[in-house]
Amino acid sequence: MHQQTIYILGIESSCDDTSAAVIKNDRILSNIVASQDIHKKYGGVVPELASRSHSANIIPVVDAALKEANITKNDLTAIAFTRGPGLLGSLLVGTSFAKGMSIGLKIPLLDVHHMKAHILAHFIDGSNIVNASTKPQFPFLCLTISGGHTQIVLVKNYDKMEVIGETIDDAAGEAFDKVAKLIGLPYPGGPEVDRLAQQGNPDAFSFPHPQVKNYDFSFSGLKTSVLYFLKKQLEKNSQFIEVNKNDLCASFQKTVVDILMQKMIKASMDYGIKHIALAGGVSANSSIRKAMLNEGEKYGWNVYIPKLEYCTDNAAMIAIAGYFNYLSGKTMPPSFGATARWEIGSND
Ligand code: KG4
Ligand code: ZN
């Protein structure tokens, strides 16, 4: 690979985290994330408030990332940023900032696909929890689970990726957040469900598994069945949720993890691929991480699970994705702008 020292500033602003990171080749020097607490009050992300927070946060966050990396902006080789998919107003803040900075510094601009970046986080030096220096071997299958996406991706190389299955309705993270809301937990609900589930019985209640073709997923029926189950139980006992909170979280979480793992096992068998990775915000979930390790042992997989700081939205993954774009000479034409919708396999 390249011998030259490359410094890339990564910028992430696709949803409700403003993040900036600096990498030196594939090594992270800094990774600053400013989460936006303002959305908690509304129980979900309010797009307009997200854009405004990004505008307020982006300069201090980039400044902090450069300081922590102990470099100045003049040391940068290129700037990578999330061009999509995500909330358009939020993406525009990062895109405009990155464009301005690259023009000012006269350095290349690298546009990054947010979901591809979640996957490429595996190539950050030391990112793997099982064996820090191990990187996924191509081709591998990646279960990419976040607040907006649930996909099984066939990763052929750093750039060529094919979605072989995805959700036909809600994303896994969305299901966590919606069910958490039904139970009265604050936004984002995923980490809260995970925390309470650790004290609950995963077999206390059983929820139906959807019947969906091939490697696709569906989570909206599960959410509705939890809703009806709770309504029925609350008619009999108004304290039902309070008394059973931990068991409800554990049982719901087990159902989601089982659904995800069944499809992953099927995909691995059908494709004959045993290099299996996990990516996206929901991959921070302790139960899915455990299930990947257990199933991995059972089926002889090489399992790749990123450290927690590279699971939820962060700019380190944007910087590493930008690094591979840079190595292959894939810089962004000035005519390109932010794009809210951007399929993984589409022509860039
Ligand atoms: O990748 P991400 O940070 O943002 C998107 O690109 O969507 O994922 C955010 C999602 C949220 O739905 C959040 O509830 C979920 O990831 N999440 C979790 C956990 N940590 C974050 N879900 C379950 N268990 C967790 N520990
Ligand atoms: Zn994400």
C-alpha cells in the first residue's frame, strides 16, 4: 500500500451527531462527537433543529479534532465528508463546510456514503474487538443495522458493495426506538432497552417473527404486536409496564436479535461466505454482539465486530472511507452536492 503519510479530516453530519475526526493513513488521531440532546425533548430527531445544531457545532468540533490530533489544517492532505444518505438540511451543513475548507486549503474533497462508511470502519487500525489487528477479508457479508437502515451487504472490495437484503419497512434501530417509546423510555431508546434488558428475562414474553422473503427484514409488525400486547395487558393491570419493564426489553431485544441472526446465517450458507461483519449504531447492542460471537463459533465464522466508538455515528468512519477514495484517486467533482437518498449499489 501507499508509503506516503496521508492526513484526512473526516466530517459527519447526516443525522443528529456532529462529528469530526483526523486519521493518519488508517490510524485514528482524533474522533470528536457532539451529540444533540435537544431532540430528547421531542422523542425523536427534529430535522430543522438538527441542522441548526450542526451549524453551531461544526467549527468547535473540527477545531477540537485538529487540536487533539496535534496537527493544523495546513497539514491536511484531503477532506472527507458524508454526502448522503441522511437528512438533507443536516448533510448540507457538513457538505458546505467541507467544500469551503477544501477550496480554502486547495486540497481534494472526498465524498463518502454514510452506510459504506459504517462498513469501512472495520478497516480502522485496531477497530476489531475480537482481534484488534484483524481486518475483514473480501468478500465478506456485513449486517448493517442503524436507525435508518437494516441491510445485509455483500462487500466485494473497499468500493464495490451489493445490498442482498434489507428491511421492507422499519429499520432495526427504529424498532428499538419505537418500542422504547411505548415502554416510556427516553430517545434514543436503543441503548436504554439494551441496558434494562440486561436485568430481564428474554423468554418472559414471546413476540412473532415476520415471514419475509430471502434476506429481507420487516420490523413494523413486531412493533405493532408489542403495542397490542401492551394495550391488552394494561387493561388488566395498569402497572404492567412498570412491573415488567426489564422482561419486556429483554424479550423484545431477543426477538430482534433472533430475526437478524437467522437471516445472517441463511445468507452465509447460501453465499458460502464465512467472513461476517457487524456495523451501524445497533451493532453497539450487547446482545447482538454476543449472538454474533456465539453463532460465529458454531458456524466457524471469522467474526468482525467494531469497537463501540465506531458503531454509532462518528467521523472516524468517514475519514477511513475517504482514505480509500483518496488512494484510488476518487475525489469529488465540484458540481456534486449533498444527497438525502443514495443507494449503496448505485452509480456515484
Ligand atoms: O448508526 P447510527 O448511530 O445512526 C444512524 O445512521 O441511524 O444508529 C442509531 C441507532 C438508533 O436507533 C439507536 O437507538 C440505535 O442505533 N442504538 C442501539 C444501541 N445503541 C444505539 N440499539 C440497540 N442497542 C444499543 N446498545
Ligand atoms: Zn449511521
